[in-house]
Amino acid sequence: MKTFTYQYTQRPKYLQGCFYWKGRGYHYSHAAPLAMLSAGEFPNDDPWAALAWVLERAKKADFGHVSKLRRLILDKRNAPTLVSACLGLTADTGLDGDLEFIAELMIDGPDYLRIEASLAAQWSGVMWLVPFMLEAWRALSRRADRESIEANIVNLLDPIEAIEPQFFASGLSEDEYTNAVGVRLQQLRGICGSDKASISGGASVDMNLQIALMKKSLEPRNAKDWVDWGNFLIWRRKFEVYSGVDCSAFYREGIFQPRAAAVILNRYLAAPVDFAAGKRYFFGHLVPQ
């Protein structure tokens, strides 16, 4: 079996737990080097430092460096965790050309990048990427790989309140499934007004509404009631990406912490940001289309 030796295997200490959404997310675990925070040059010799460099500038609404991540994504010597993190940041902060790169990976990339790019397309939520997700789905032969992309499509197109997902393990033929997704997209274009809108849960991303749903789900209830916290992993990521709020306390050793989440959410609601529905934001800054 052919093996690859990754050129870089160790993250810097300040990035431990970062880019993991039951961990640090986009917040450092230790103080970042001053050179990373200043207006220094792009670090070509260390891919983890390069990723953090782009992240730090995106936090300040400088989105023009995201394209530098493409080389890291395409370098087979880099660890899959690094590639996934680069694609996630591209999805969250990329301009139109960067999203087109994600689309190209879904069409022409190797299978592992098709799958990762589809997940990135879900995180961006931009509606015009969904047909490219379908192209990746059609190109994959393994059922498990197709189900990965179907899960991404479900998170974009199915309403949160849906009892049974329409676009996962549907039993439809390839053509029937493609047509069903197309019909749903046409409905959403009519509702959102443009396929440039960012969607999630079968509607335009509305962070103000999502925060209300998060708050409602955290209200005290009968201790004997079973609570499904599954949505909170997606909600946490979206909320942190849009607001910049450090949500690392939402999870401890991978277990959701509702009380800690309520504290963080209430602190944010003391001075909330008003987000426009269907738009993409990063750390409170509007990502230009």
C-alpha cells in the first residue's frame, strides 16, 4: 500500500484544539506569537502558521489572503486535519473566487477532496454551490462517500423541524435525487431572491433567529426530559463564525455543556449584533460577495 509522509505533523502549541468544533474553534489555546498578530509576511515555511496568519487577518476583515490556502489544500504531504481546516476557513471567509475553487474541487478533485469540499460548501451555505455538491455526489461510487455529501445537502436544504430527512438515504434513483434537489433549490431561490444567499436548515441563514432558537433550547426544563443537543454543534460553529464569540466552553472533553453555553449566550445578548439574513459574516464583519 502506498503511504505518504506528511511534511509537517506538529501544530504550534497555540493552535492545539483549534479548528475543532468541540474544542477551540477559531480561538487560540495559548497566546499567539507577536509576529502572527502583526503585519508580518506570510509564513511560507510552516503550513499551520500560514493557516493561522490567514485566520488572523480574516478576523480583521482582511479577506484578500484566503486564496493563499489553495496551495496548502492541494499539497498531498499535508495532514488531512490541516487540509480540512484550510477548506473550512476558505468556506467561512472566502470571496467568490475562493468559493469557485471549492466548486472546482468538487468537480475535478480526487475523491477525498470532493468530500471535504462538499463539507466546506455546507459551511459556506452559499446556494449556488449546491449543484456542485450534486456533481461530486454523482462522481463518487462508494455509498458511504455519497452519504457524507447527502448529509451536507440535508443540513442545507431540509428544514430543522423535519421529522424525516428528504435528501438522505431517500431511495431515489440518481436522476430522481438530482431532480428533487433541483426543485428544492428553485423554491429557495424564489424565497431568498438569489442563489448567492447563504442558507441552512432549508432557509436563509438568519443568525438572529438561530440565537433565539439556541436560547429557547437552553431554557430550564424537566430534568427527566431527554434533550437532543445535536443541532448545537452546527449552531455553535455558525454562531462563533458570525459573531467571533469564543464558544470553546460549549464543550468539555467532547460533551456539550448547556449551562456554560447559556452563560456565553446571555453575555452576548447584552450587546448583540444585528446580522442581515442570507449574508455571510466572519467575526462580526460582512464577507463581501
